[in-house]
Amino acid sequence: MNKEIYYVIAFDSTHHAIKAEKKLKERKVDIKTIPTPREITASCGLSIRFSGNFLDNVKDVLSSDTFNIKGLYRFLKTKDKKIVEKVKL
């Protein structure tokens, strides 16, 4: 069974998403800025997607500065479904 696991950080504002994007790129974390998935919130906004390989680095960056974060989420995507779990920071 093919499955894909990735993480998404949702922010309270676009400003904080852009600020976090800059900090994460400075730390050479492989990220992708995406529209916030509807599984997280119905409101529009920006989120950051990354692989689990960078989870510790991302947590480190997020704890080293002030970001208004809605949450950190783990996505498990299979052929038939998508499971979303909130992850503790």
C-alpha cells in the first residue's frame, strides 16, 4: 500500500507564515508554502508543508522565535483516505 506522510504548520496570519518560511529556509529546511488545507481550517491562509525528516529542525525554529501558530499537523495520505492528526509542539 502506497502512503505519504507529511507535516503542515498552520498560522494565525500570513505575516507569521512568511516569517517562519524565511527562518526555516535560512536553516536549510526543505519546505513548501501552501494554502492552508481545508482539513485544518475553512478560512484561507498560508501554511508550510515539510517531511518528517525535518520535524526536529522545524520544532527548534518555531520555539526560537515568536510565531502565532494555529497548530502543527501530521497528514497520512493513502490511496483511499487522508488522516490528519494534531501534533504537540
